Amino acid sequence: MDAEIASLQSKGTFEVVLWSSLPKRVKAVPGTWVQRIKRLPSGELSKFKSCWCCRGDLQPYEGVAYSPLVGWPTVCTALLMAATQGWTSHQVDFTLAFCQSPQPADNPLYMELPQCYKPAGFEGQDVVLKLKKSIYGQVDLPKLFYEHLCLGMYALGFRPSESDPCLFIHTKDKVMVLNYFDDQIWLSPDNTLLENQQSHIRNMCAPTLEKYPEVVSELTDTTSIIPSPLVCRTYSYFQYD
């Protein structure tokens, strides 16, 4: 829990303000702790994770908070093509991804302090957190992160497919990316292209790299059209801040 608060602070997710400074008719939304166990693809224990989340069910919000996700037909088609053509795949996960997108200036969000935590220098004062970046549990969080992600993918030369807004295709290199919230699958016939493109992400996002054991996905032929088994090898699993 201490590590989670420290991570949020290092990202500049919020600033501490006096409760009396809140605009009229604006309330601070409470938060809640979410505890989970993360495991490797093999089922082995990876780590215990604590996440401080906004109570989105109590957050006043007007407008559309929709965010697209990659379609299952797109995933199946892309992986099948990668397997039949011998393409390389990399799995990418952005850590604290949703805390990277800025909080809209026209929609400020205030949160109550986490229980048992008190910022130094504000002893004896009623304070709240004013969010500068989005946070888990926020109603419009997926939408904000998708818009932020699109800006980054555009900067790298990717464009969303007309058939699926979460399928990004590079305008020059033979690289395509499937995006599901903060998880991605990168596909290319050339592993060097993947590494080069991901090096740009590492430079942009100041990543924390975590390597996992090799992941091998077997796609079994069920239509008798394509030989079985088909193997799509994933060389590494990257985790980026």
C-alpha cells in the first residue's frame, strides 16, 4: 500500500489542497483499496498488488465515457495470421497506465485522503486530493487513457484501422498492435522492427522493464484448412511505466 501511494506521488497524480478551497457544490469522492494477487502465465506467484481507486459509483459525471476495446474477431485473425506466417509477437503492459493520462481541466476531480494516510505538512488541517491525472476507478478513465494512448501511437507512426479502432497499423514498417485497455500485443515478421518501435516507447514512457518466461501460444486447427498445430512464439514480455 505504501508502494502504491509512493507510485501515485511519483507520477504527479494529485496535489493536496485545503477542503475549503473546493468550488461550491463540488464534493470530494471517496476512494477504496483493491487488493489482488498477480500471477505469471505459468500460474506461479508474481506479486501482491494494492491499488488505490476512486469510487466511480459516487462520482458525478455527465457525458459519454465510452472507450473501444479490440474485437475478438480482430484478435483471432491477427494471431492466426501471425502463426501461419511465422510472425513474432511481443506482449506489452503499461504499469500505472491509467495514471498517465491528464485530468481534463474542465472536469476537475477531488478525492478524499486514503484511510490512515496524512500528507506531511498538513497536520491538523482538513485537506483533500485534487487529481492532476486520471486514476483507477474513475468513470471516464478508459476514455481518457485511450485518447492519451492514441496520441502516443500517432507520434510513433501508427494509425487505427478503419475496421477496428484498437488495431493500430504502422504507416511504414510492417508492425501492427492490438490494444485492450492497457495491454497490447505487438506483431511483426521482423523481431528487430518490434524492438526498434518498443525502444521509442521506452524512451517516451521511462519504463520499468520486467521480463517473464517465454510464452508459447498454440493455435490448433479446427477447420482442417490450416495444418495443426500452429505455434506463435512470444520472445519476451515487457512492462512499461
